[in-house]
Amino acid sequence: MSDSLKLETLRAGDRAALLDSRGYRDLVALGAEVVAADGQPPFNDQTLVDARAGRCVFTLAYLDETLAGAAVVNGDTLELVIAPALRGRGLGAALTAHMLDEDKVLVGRRRPHVSYLSRLLEPFQSDAPLAIPTLAWSHGDHPAAAALAAKYRFSAVRRLLQLRLELESPYTAEASAPNSPAQTDFTIDSFVPGRDDDEWVALNARVFAEHPEQGSITQSDLRARIDEPWFEAGDFLVARGPDGAMVGYNWLKIEPTDIAAAATPTPTPAAERVGEIYVIGVAPEAAGEGLGRLLMQHGLAALAARGCTTAALYTDDDNASAVQLYRSLGFTDYTVDVQYREDAHR
């Protein structure tokens, strides 16, 4: 491995300075490369939201002035990625060693695997993460990540499926379920920022009360997403009952054309455009009435109308009812994310 590998910390406290920094621009470019190669982003959306809010820091690994990889510790969770063109050269092991083995990261607790690669990097290391991660994500379930997890005695505890569906155009909710009783019981309209914020945050917390990430979304998290370039209020569908109360939602995420094109360096005339079912939820009291299917059908119709050729979504593989619904609509497996947890007894 080259001794020109250097590590830098990208601090996120000043949003304006962060977005204008070379490190952040390099990170965005690396993310586009990874999406093009792997079919999915290298970091969870909440990780990026928290980074821009100053709640976590990125460690960037440069090889001869080229960003070779990046890692972030957000709370107790590690995410790490290596540039597709530079994989297989030991850089992932080196960056993992920095995040998990370095003495100044350990805060009085030593790992059993302080590697030669970590010692080799010592002259180039800058600020360390503030906490030792006990959880880690492998986006795409890469074999190299599984090997590193075994080395550091992390065990798989969660599997997040990415499912996809090819969209036909035109796609209409009415055509896909002409006799759905939910169509007469609920009204579907669009989220109104500023008016619906409180009601949605409260409903989302109830729907995902036992979900480790989605259920903890706050007002500031919602506002951060509203500020993202991909946000369109018309893509945020909400369902209301006869009394006007919000009882469900289907939030769609469609990257702007210029951002989506950046992730496809050599697009074809019939380039795929992926729209995401970003998050869908139904109030517990409205469950079992067909509302989830109705929201999905309206969401798929909206994606097709916006020019998307493929719909994507993420769901835990142990959420049997959700997986059954999505598969009944034609969704099939695309990739798998695996979450690892540090073994309690080592």
C-alpha cells in the first residue's frame, strides 16, 4: 500500500463552510461513483442529514490527492466506502483500522486487532472520531465488509432489502386496483410544508415507534430534508380520513435530473431513471383497510408520471406484511444492506 495515503477530517458544524469545502465536493463525487457502480448510495440518508447538521464527522482517505474512500461515525454507527476503481488494494482494511484500532479512538478500551496498516498510517492521521462505533452498515452486503466484520468480531443483526419494480407508462392507481374500498374511505393530497409538519412528525413517530432510525425523526430532521434539492411537496403524498386527520403518507424521492445524471457517467438514450418510495406509513388505527396498497399505487403512478422508469424502496426483511405487499405489487430483490453489531463477549 502507498505511504501517500492521507486521512482528513471533514467537520460539519458550519453548514455553509461544509458545502463550499473541497472535501464535501469530493465526497459528493465519490457518492456518485459508488451509486453508478453499486446501484445504491454509500451512506444512509440520515447520516448525510446529521453530517450537515454538525452531528457527525467524516474521515476522508486521499491517495495521491484523489479521494480513495470515506468513513463516518454517526452516534454508535460506522459507515465506510472505498472508491470502486481502488477496491482490492487494502484501503478498506486501512480505513477500518483507523476507525476501530487507533489508540486515541479507543478511549481507554483496546481492540484485539491493532493492525500493521493502522501503524503505517499513523504519521498521516488527523482528528479521530469522538466515539467507538459498536454498529456498522455494509451497503450492498459486500464480501470484503463481511470479512472485516468477522475480523473485528461484529455479527450480522439486521438485513435491509432494496426492492425494485419496472414501471409501465402510463401507470394509474385506478387501473391497478379498480375495486379498492380504500379509495372511497380516504383522500390523497400533497404535504404542505409549514402546515403539516407537526402532524406528520407525530404520525411518523407512532407508525415507526419501534424503528431505530425512522421513528426518531424530529422537526429539524424534516426541515433538513425539505431543504434538500430533491424535495418536492407534490411528491409527498398524504392520506386523510373522513375527519381530515392525517392517517398515512407515501413520501417519494426523485433526484433532480442533473444529480441523477451525475451518478450515470455514460447514460444511454433510454437511461433508467429511478424514483424511490422514500418512506411510507399508515397509522395503526387505519391498518388493515387497504390504505397501504392505495398509497403505494398512487405513489407508483406519480413516479411514472414524473418520468421514472423504475421504482425502488427499502424494507427490513423481517417486516413480513410490508414485504408481502411489495412483492404482490411486483417488486423483486435488487440489493441487501447488512447491519453488524459488535459482539458483547470478546
